[in-house]
Amino acid sequence: MCCQKLSEGAAAKFAELDAFIDSLGIDCNDERRRGRLIQVLHRAQKIFGYLPREVQIHVAQKLFLSEAAVSGVVSFYNYFTTEPKGKYVVDVCLGTACYVKGSEKVLSEIERVLGVKADTNPTPDGLFSISALRCVGACGLAPVMMVNGKVYGKVTPAKAVEIINEYKKLG
Amino acid sequence: MSEVTITINGKQVSVPAGSTILEAAQKLNINIPTLCYCKELGCGVSNKPASCRICLVEATGIRGPRKILAPACATPISRDGMEVWTNSTRALNARRTVLELLLSDHPRHCLTCAKNQSCELQKLAAEFGIEEVEFEGEKNKMPVDNSSEAIMRDLSKCIMCRRCETVCNKVQTVGALTGYGRGFKAKVGTASMIPLADTSCTFCGQCVNVCPVGAITGISYVKKVWAALNDPTKTVIVQTAPAVRVAVGQEFGFEPGVPVTKKLVAGLRALGFDKVFDTNFSADLTIMEEGHEIVERVTSGKNLPILTSCCPGWINFIEHNFPDLLHIPSSCKSPQQMFGAIAKSYYAEKMGIKPEDLIVVSIMPCQAKKYEAARPEFAPNGVRDVDYVVTTRELVRMFHEAGINLANLGDEEYDSPLGQSTGAADIFGVTGGVLEAACRSVYYMINGKELEGDAINFRAVRGLDGVKEATVQVAPGKSINVAVCSGLGNARKVLEAVRKDPNRFQAIEIMACPGGCINGGGQPYLHGQTDLLEKRMKGLYTEDESKVKRCSHQNPDIQALYKEYLGEPGSEKAHHLLHTVYHQK
């Protein structure tokens, strides 16, 4: 599935990534190339939506690093994902404040309604994926959830389902 | 560099500023246990991530006058007056807790572990007198990766010392291993945790050598060898690589590095091999073919430099990393594969044995040889030229299992006709040896006369340095520039130099393991004693000097092989049996 998704306009995406990497002016002897890796991966994830193995290999070759070195960094940071995400990314905060205000119940209700677990594959229709995260800095609104970066405060399990249904209608 | 004076356990010691507490303690002969730390992984690279914390000591003067716990391996001494206690109650308790925590996440199956009795974690547990582990928690459960023919990784045993990762990336620049994931689930893995067989791993086995526990070991074919030895329908013959004879003795109480060739032959015969032959024989054969190729390429000036091709780890490396240079290695198969090809053709025909009923076992200092022997191009008509590869370490186990102690055996000689060799073959086992052996015969091939006196010793290419450059005379008035390198990181540097300036060298010897096969991935563990390599090297040169014939072309059995079977070096038949092609990976 991931390969198929990647092929949609992949050439243009790789070209966009290459243009960015080339603008950094790094050659094989440049000691900064390791330091630039995270920056390049950020851009790659922004372009592709996720970092499948093909993209990691490409980044490794462009930066004269081993595939393993790139993979190690990708695996270390929660921000980077090797799986495609849904059209709507639902983030539920499990930070301390949200947690004590019941965000775990919100999360399990969303998981139940959408039929997928947090931090795994998106829903089969590709519309939603769920992530659990730690604190978005809006503890006053706890419990907090976000959809594609839009923050919803003081959510209850029932309210969360309403929000999800709104996005479902949008398709 | 300025000296600093500190106190350890009440004793004063002066060390250069920047030395670690561990180094200062060693100067006082005070032992501090270590685990992740490794002073020398190869090519001067050390491992001190301070990740295991087993070397914790109590000290003042690190962050002010307060007494704190600090890892001795990675804490530098920058000022006078630091005070260190290596065995205070607090330090000992901290270390014990660290060890128990390590053990809480370690499968304690020591009795059935390949590293039983050579495991550094097991040794520490014994030294600390750990009788029960207080902490029982979650254990990392990871599947075993035995995807390759050579190297097995069992990450449930990994203690995250990261020695393998350091040796793979910093010494060998292979880049197959990386720290993967984070927190409790972190492990040393491959890219995207793909099977090792699908990575750029060269199977050099340096990771196997440095792993303190049983997380990385060689894939063993010993059971299959036992089965073959007990199969009356098979004729089982064995070949022994040059570097094995100077390493196996230390496991039976011989002086390390001293060649025990004749005991080794006796031991193999006692194991039940029908014939005991020598890879040295085919090393001489390699020199005939490679020497012929060198003469041809050097005199025509075409397709230079020529690179040696004996080392399968190195061949894997160039196939993965330098596809644009695949036309320059010698097309010669390695001595192991030449032996197999000759055994299953010339020898099998001579003895009237079908190739499939002849089992060829190799005793090798190497893990990559297991991979090499399994390459499809070395199995004509589906019959492998070399059936099973057994490393020096695995052979020691076979001897132990069979109750054979080399120290109690008499001296025995190799069998004929694939057992006789010259001194040139012995030195294949050490960095520089293949090139020196080639030079001895190339001189004869070009000039039609032998090197005289001390000229036979090409000392400029000897020694354990990672990269050696020299100019050697191959004919009166004709010299060639040569390079010798060992360790794949050094190979990378030399190959990048070749890319920039193809005319700088005419011949280059490359070995994957730092120091050559004496430090191969299948040799008895050094456990940090790098002086063993010096001793093994000396042993090989002693063996060389002890022989009357020291040039490959003087080997009478090689001469007979060409006369009876192959024709001339470089003949069509020789090409068919003894040469190969390389593939981009």
C-alpha cells in the first residue's frame, strides 16, 4: 500500500526534496551532513507525509550516509513516522493535565469509533489516523484533542465523536 | 601535554591531563570492571559510550568538592587533586545494582548459549557473586536474525554496549548497524530492522569478535560436519587457512602466536577427516594465477591498479560500495574457493570420487568465508565447491567435544597432493602477506630468475599499520607503487584515492579485518589483548622463514598440477576453474 501511495506524484515529490537538499550544498566530505539530516527528514516528511524506506534510502544517498544511520534517527524521534497518516490526523493529549481530566477515555472512545488504535495504521478509507501525544501547551483547556493542528478543548468522549463525525461528513 | 596528579584509593598517580579515571587506575594496577568499554576495536578506535555504568567509581573534583558516582571509562581528569574511590561501599553497591538491572533484561540461558564461558557479562556475574537477581521485569523479546549464511544476531541478549555499531561504522565504515528506536525498546539494529542478509553487511565478523555477550555469533555448520564425518558414503577432506595455525594453539595452552601446524594436522586427522589438506596449497595456486595477471596488467599498463581478491569481506565491500571499480580487482577466486574447485575437479577425478560424494570442509579464521562458500557461482551444477566452513573458534569446540587436546598429540604432516605449500602461502594470513607473496613470484615471472638473499623479504609491506605504501622493484629498473591496507575503513580511503588518481598505485592488497586474517571474525577472541595480533603475525613470518621453498612458483605439487591438468597460468581451464566475476549489490 505504501509503495502505491508513494507512486502518486512521487517523481515530483522527490524532485522537490532534491531541490531542498541541493540548496544545502553538502558534499560527501562535509562533516555537517549528519547535522543536516534531521532538517532534511523534516522536509521529506512534510513533502511525502511520512518516511517510507524508499525515502530514507534516497535521503541516505543524497547525504552520503548509510541507510542505517538515517533509519536510526527516524526510529528515535516520535515525530517521524514510517507509516502513511490519514487525511485527518487526530491527536489526543495524554499529558498529565489532560490525563487527570479523562483524556484516556476520550482516546479509547475515538479508537472504538474509528476502529483503529493510536499510533498504528490509518482507517481503511485513509481518512483518519490517531496519535497520542504529550502536552500541547493548552492545559487550561484539558482534556485537549487536535485535528490536523486545530485544537479542541474540554472534550468529552461524546463531544469527540461529534467532532470526528463533522470531519467524516467533509470526507 | 601537562600532567595531573590525583589520588585513587589513597594512592597518588600522575597522568597526562585528559586521561580517564580508568586509565589512571590501570597505571596503579587497580582493576575497575568494564563492559561496554573497549580500548581497541581496531584501527585505533575505542568504544566508550559509558552506557553500561558497570565502571562506576566514587569521586570528588568532577563537579566541585561533592562526592559523586562517575563512569571511570569516560570521565576525564582535567585538574590536580581529584580523589577517587574504586571500591567504596557506594561504588560497589551501584555497580551491583547496574549489573542486576542488566541481568534482569537478559535471558539467563548461559548453559545453552554459544558464548558460554567466553561471555563478559557472565564473567562479571561470577566475579560479583550474583546468586539471584532481585529485579524481575519485562524482558526485550526479539526474534533471532539468522537470515545470512554467516552471522546470527539474537537481540534479546543485546546489552546495548554498541561495540558492534562502533566497529561497523567507525572502523569498517560498512554502516550496516545503527542504534534503533529509543528507551527500553532501543536496540542495535539494521536499517528499518530488515534482515542482515538484505543490508550492506560484508560479513567481516568484526562485530562478532567485539560483542561481549551472545547477541552476535557466527552461524555454525559444525553439526553438518559431524554428520558428514559419520557418513560412510562420503569422503570428507579438510583445508586449513594460513591464519588458523597461529591462533588455535592458545586455546590448548601453547604460547600465543606460535604455529602449531603439525598438531593441527594431527587433531584434524583424529577428528576423522579422510584427508587433511592445506589452503596454503591453493594460496600458492592463487599466486600463480594472480601473479600472471599482475605481470600482464603491469607490463601492458592497462586496467591498473590491480586489487587482491582473497578476502570475501572485502569483495562484498567493493560490490556494495564501489560498483564503478568492479573491473579492477583480480579475477582470481580466493584460495578457499580455488581449493574447492580443484578438489572437486582435479582431485575428485584423480581419486575416482563423484564431486557430490566428496565433502570439502574449510577451517577458516573468518565469517565471510561462510557467505563466500555459499555464493551460487561457486556451486557448478548445484554442487558446492566448499561444502562447510568452520571457524577457528568452532574447530576448538569440535576438538573439546571430541576430547582432543592438541597439546597431547604428536606432529603429523599434511596429505598429498593438496597439502604441500611454500612460505609465501603462510603469510597470506597477515596484512601485506598476499602482496609480498605475489611480488616474490612476479619478480621470477618477469625476470626468469629468483630473488636472492634478503631480497625475498619485502619488509616495506609488513607490519600491522592500517595503510602501508611502498615502491617495490619487480625487475631491474622497473618499480611499481603498491599499497597495503587492512580494515574496511582504510580500504574506503584507499579506494577513494584510486578514484581520484588511478595512476597512483599499480597494485593494492586489501583485507577486511584490521591486521588481516590473524584478526579474522572467526579467530579465538582477543578479549582486549591486542598484543596477540603481533604474536600471530610473528608466528606466520617464522613459519615462512622455516621453509626451504618460500616462493609459490617453486611448489612442486603446484608445478605438477599445471603440468597434469591446468596447462599454463591463465589458461582457459585455469580461467574456468580458478577465476570469477563480481556483481554490483
